[in-house]
Amino acid sequence: MNKVHNVVFDVVKKKWILFVSILCIVVCTILFSLWPPLVLGQLIDRLTLKKDVSFSLLILYFSTLVLSNICLSLRDSLLIVLGQKITHALRSCMMKKQTQLDMNTLSKQDPGNIVSRFISDVDQVELLFTSGIIALFSDALQMMSIFIVIYTKTKGLFLLLLCVLPIIYLFTRHVQKRMLQAESENRKAISLANAFIPQTIHNLLIIHNLHVEDYMTEQYDTFIDKGYRALNQTNFYDAIYSPIILI
């Protein structure tokens, strides 16, 4: 894991301009995302009090809305670029390490496990260090900004949200643990399935001679079904978490 951190940090050091640009875009996205609700609040207040709504206020609302979406698009685009840089660096480092291993060590490795590490695990690490960490940083800043705005507008709602936060935290931790367990089971199932295919092809003649095709099919179906159940559990928690948090 320390080696993964070193590779990611090396990419960030080499692409520090890209990383700083992402942080600046994240801050701009948060600021511009707070402006449209505040401007809309002023518009609703004026309409409620039957006051005239100035054209400049309408322009300000749509301008901040457009700027918020532009910043969001730029953030996602830069994150994709940074993620590809990290993915390339991780796989290059893994390939370099693979070529330095002796034949005795390589023969003990599971081929499916190696393929899974190069493809699935690297993709997950890339998502963790780009979309995961940066999205967490962005959400934390946005939550702090929203709480500050709510505190200045209505202290009662601010206290109510403070009471709700522990419940949201406990629910989030429960979902995280369940999803981590499901993802681990899915990784194991993918590794077993990836290893099963080349082994089956290598021993294809023996399988035909012993007439165990049905057995091999059942074994492969077991791996696929195990991964499907784990992935289905992950999708279930992912589906219920977002609506509950939004509510």
C-alpha cells in the first residue's frame, strides 16, 4: 500500500499544476453552487412581498447557474485526466515489478489474480485517489459552506441539522462496511473466474477425456453467481443511500 501511495504522490508532484488546478476548480464549484440558491431566495422574497424583480437579479441567477455547471464540467474533465495519469503510472510500476520476479515466484501466482490486480484493482485505486478523495474534500467544503449559510439564515434549522448529523454518520458507516464487504467478495469471485478460464483451456483435453464438462460448467457458474450476488448487494446499498441522503 505504501508503494501505491508513493506512485500516486509522484504523479501529483509531476503534475502539480494539474492538481492545483483541480483544487481551484473545486473551490470555484463550491462557491458558484452556493450563489444560485441565495439569489433565488432573494427572488422569491421579492415576489412574496410583491416587489419588482430587477432584470440584473435574473441575469445574476442564470449566470451563477451557468458558471457552476461549467466549473463542475471542468472538475470532472480534469479528474479524468489525473485519473488516467495515475492508472498509467500504477500499471507501469506493476509491470516493472512483474518483470523482476523470478520464475519460481511467478509459477506460484494465480494468473486470474494477477489479471484482476492489473485491471480491476488499479481502476479501484484510481477511483479512490481521484473521485473518492477529491469528491470527499469537495463535499466536506460544500457541507461546511451550506451550514454557514443556514446558520446565518435560521439558527433553528442549523441546530436541527446538527442533531441529524450523527444519525447520518452512523448510517453512512453501516453502508460503507456493507459495501466494502460486498466489494471484497466480488473481487475474490472475479479473481477465481479469471483463473478458472485459462486453467480450463490448458486442461481441455483431460476434461473431454474424463467427461466432466458439466462439472466445470457448474464450477464456473458458481463463481459468476457469487460475484453477481456481491455486486447486487453493492448496487442495493448504492441505490438506497443516495435517496436517503438527499431527503
